[in-house]
Amino acid sequence: MEKTKYNLFSMAQEQLNECAKILNLDKSVYDVLAFPMREIHISLPVKMDDGTVKVFHGYRVQYNNALGPTKGGIRFHPKETIDTIRALASWMTWKCSLMGLPLGGAKGGIICNPKKMSDGEIERLSRTYVDMIYKYIGPEEDVPAPDVYTNPRIMAWMMDEYSKIAQKNQFGTFTGKPIVIGGSAGREQATAKGGLYTLKEAASEFGIDLSRTTIAIQGYGNAGYYAGVLAKEMFGCKVVAVSDSKGAIFNKDGIGCEKVNQHKKKTGSVKGFPGTKEITQEELLSLDVDILILAALEMAVNKENASSVKAKIIMELANGPTTPDADKILYEKGIHVIPDLVCSAGGVTVSYFEMVQNFMMFYWSEKEVDDRLSEKMKNAYHNVLDTSKRLKINMRQAAYVIAVQRVIEAMKLRGWV
């Protein structure tokens, strides 16, 4: 697979550059948008269970706050890099803008392997991270959330540490929290459900009966799992293949998503699930299915494998799963890509709802959250689709055009450019 051409931030900049050409942006405006406004690099000394002190390295990138406080997840990953964080922070900026949220974009990360750490070590690392970035975050400054290998429990520790320093409860400083301490109903499945709301609109646009469709899912974490379960529950779709970092499985007659998830919890992988055939990741991407859901990591579809994709619709629940080279190939093949900026925006949208509920100290039912999410996703999808048709550009370019124009308008009104 050719993934060497891009590091993730250069890929994000290339996408922005394409948008700049479409909009004929002034160079000074482009220069403001092309780089983060602030980067925080920190070293985190943590006492391990064996009594030694290990120093971890972490980041927080606040990309642009023209539209409001920055917002974005925190990742714990052994191969985390600053360029990955920069790219993800830029995508969060455009995602929040596209969805019409009064937020800018940010992202954080720590280079660590939480799978090889105890709960106590992870808690101490989480609290130390907050100690180091405390003065740069807050409900009106920057609001982190869960991301790769972080979860509501970790957000609870981080919120508690921030509250201790502030000497008052500050539930609104982190989102993705457990419901009992200020979390929002519907947050756990929000990314998947938001993506499926856009799929519903796409299917209607192209005359596809979702109850007769087949789905392959690359990436069987939180988003991929809920996408599979909800696709069947909401629309009657049939999931025929799923994968995780250790392998992929296929059954043309369908796979029970709940049972696969239970199998993965017991064994650590989807591999070996009874009644399925083991296939490669590349074979999964090229399956003759109606819908391909990309819910793993970045650059999964690239120049080397894009031509083999047979799906009619690609749902990007992951961030940056398709390279610019692949975008061109998919567009020429007539494959409808629902880009990450809109497809995976359900998570940040419900995170925003969580912030609103924290500010009000009044909490909505799951139905109220879902209804608001559905409306946001539907409107955003059609804005992108209409722009794509009007300008004769692909869906990703259309999403960028809308998002970047909104940020520029805010910057101009504030006198930045």
C-alpha cells in the first residue's frame, strides 16, 4: 500500500490547497488557515506501578478559534505524532464549521500504549496531562473529548483533575463523560448514528433501498460496531464483512454484529468468529458490496487500492481515511463518498450538545438528542451535495468550500485578515 507520499498533515494541507484554488483565496488568508494558531508540547513524568518514573510526551494543538472555543479529542497511541495531531485539529476546525457549530478545532495526544498500562498508570497519566495543559483549556477556551484509546472513564478523571485545580466543579471542560457526571444521552453511538443519517439521505438521493444493501466495515471499534448494529436496526442492511487491526472476516449471508463484538471482547479480535471466512484488509476494501464503511485509521484508501473499490457509497466514519490521490480515482469511478467532515461529525455535534447541556444544567432525553442530531446531519449533507453539484466538484471539496468560507467570514468580521 502506498502511504509514503503523505504524512497526515501534508495530506490535510493538500486538501486545503485544493479548496484554496477553488475559492481563489488570497495568499495571506491561506497562510492563516494552513497552520495551527497554537501548539503545546509537554513532557509527562508518571510514577509507574513498579515504582519507577516514566516520561511520556504529549501534545495539544488548537488550530483555529475564529468561530468559538476549540474542540477536539485526546488520543492515547504508541505511534502518535505531532503531524497527526495537527491534521486532526485542522479537520476538527472544518468539521465544526461545516456543521454550523460555534466552535473551532483542536486535538490532543499522548505517545503511550494504554493496552500495556494498568488502570492506575492510565489515571495518573491522564491527570498529569491535565495538570500540564490546565491553563490552556476550559469551557470557554478549549474542550477536549475522547478519541482513539480514550473513553468516558478517562474523561471523568480529567474533568475531576481540572475541577480540583479550579476548586469547583467544571463539568463542561470535557465532553464524552459518563452521564451521571454531566454526559449526554446518545453520545456513545453519536458518530455512527450521525453517519447513518447521512447514508439515509444519500440512499434517497440515488434511489437505493437500504433494506436490500450489503455493508463491509473496516474498523470494528466503537464507531464501526455501532454502525453495523444500527444499520441493521434502522434500515435492515446486511453486514457481510468486518475488520480490526488484527484481521478481517467475511460471510456473504451476513454477520451478527452483536455476537462478533462479544467474540472480540473475549479474544481480542474479530478473527476466528465461527461461520466466517478470514480475508485480508485489502480484500475487504475490494468486496462487491453496496456500502463500504471506513471506521479505522487514516489513509486506508489510497492510490494503490482505490481502483479496486466496488462499493456504490463510501461512509467515512474515520478521520482522513482517503488520500487525495484516491479521491480523484473514486470520483472518476462514480463512487459516492460521504466525506469525514460531514459523515463522522455526529460525535462532535453531540459533544457540542453536551456542552450546551452542561452550561444550562438541564439535560435532554436521548430522543431529543437524536432529533437534533438528525436535523444537523441532514442539513449538512444536503449543503455539501448541493455545493458539489453546483460547482461540479467532489463531495470532499464541497465540504471544504463550505467550511473554509465560514471560518474566513468569521476571521474577516473579527479583523484578523
